[in-house]
Amino acid sequence: MNSTTVRARSGRRGLRGAALGAAVVAALLTTTACQGDDTGAAGPSATAPSSAAPSGSASAGGSAPTSASPSNDPGTGTSDPTATGTGDSGETGGGNGTRYADCEADGLTTAVELQDPAGETPRHFLLTVTNGSKTPCVLNEAPILRLKAGNDAPIVETLGEPDTEPVVVEGGGKAYAGLYVFGNDEGGEAEYDQSDRFTATLVAGEGTELRGTLVFDLPDGLDTVSVDDAARVNGWAGTEGLAMRPITQL
């Protein structure tokens, strides 16, 4: 009786253990299958950013977008504080490339200073213009300079290539041009003339318009100076040194 009972219980325990083992295996298989399904469902979503080109990327637009950063540039791609958003057309129609208008002759005052020591033939002069306005204005290239009054007088050649950068003359500020007027020695055989004033026509930004003509009277103590075709004028400059340095070499 006791022996039979033990064997029956052992058999029942074996069946119960087998059933539990099968249940565990089934549960594991179900869990694995669910995980596989979850991974498969999440897979395309998780990998979508790497396979889809992000907005504004090189693959979407051909080049990386330029980030907008604060600057003084109103849209021309340069940080120059005088640049306009309209490029060559400018805001003045003169095309000087800045936000300021071209200087007008009637807004400038003039002065002439002889650069040669006393007793030497007057050859080198510093031309100065002063902006009488409170608003900055722009001088372009070199002035159209004549050593005699009248539009039919010869135009003085520019010394080298004029600087293409416009010169911004602040309100109340000054700008300069160097002038060489006479190349012949005393008693030379080449022809020369006498002048009692210089005139300078201002050039607009595109060089297609004129902004009036300035008159430069000779300094006190000079009634006339000798002039000839060796005369040269330097382009507008923001300092006396820049204006005169090339001229003093002549």
C-alpha cells in the first residue's frame, strides 16, 4: 500500500514537472516571438531618419544651408557696414556700393596746400575737400581734374590705377587728392602753360554721371603756377599721406 502510493505520487510529480516545463518553454517562445515582432515593427521607424534626407541637408538641397547670423550686412553677403542690399545699384542710383549718397560739389568746400619748400618750383599740391554736411557722402575713383578753367581744357592723367574702393567722407570730415603739375626744369624746351586755379569734376559711382565741379584756388602767395602735360593726379584718399605719397615720387 505504501509502496504503491509513493509510486503514484512520483508519477504525478513527473507529469506535473513535464507540464510545467512545457508551459515555460511555450512562454519563452511566445516572448521571443513578441520581441521579434516589436523589433520588426519599430525597425523602419527607428531607421527612418538615417535613410530619409533631413530638410535643408546637402542631399535634399544640393548644398548645406547657410545659417543666419547677426551682422551689419543688409543682404549682400559682406560684413562691410557701408554695404547695401542692392549691390552695385546702391541706394543712390550712383552705384557706389555703399549706403551713402555720392558727394555733391555744392556740399563740399575746397583748399589747396603747396607741398614744395619755399624757393623751389611749385610742383606738388595737396587738394582737400571738406564735407559740410552732417551726413557722410562718397567720393569715387579720382576727380576729373583740369588745370585750366573750362570743359575744353585738357584732363590731367590719373597716376596709376585709381583705387576702386569708394572713400566715405564723414560729416565734417575731409578727403584728399595729390597733384603734380609741372615736370620740366626751368628753361626746358618743352611747352608749358600758366594756371591760376584747378577744377575737379566729381565722378558718380558708376562713372556714368557727374556730381558737379569743384574749384581749387591757388594758395596765398601764388598768383599762377607752371603746368604741362607731365601733370598727374592721384585718386581720392582718406589721409594726406595716402594722397601725397605717390605724388612726391614724381
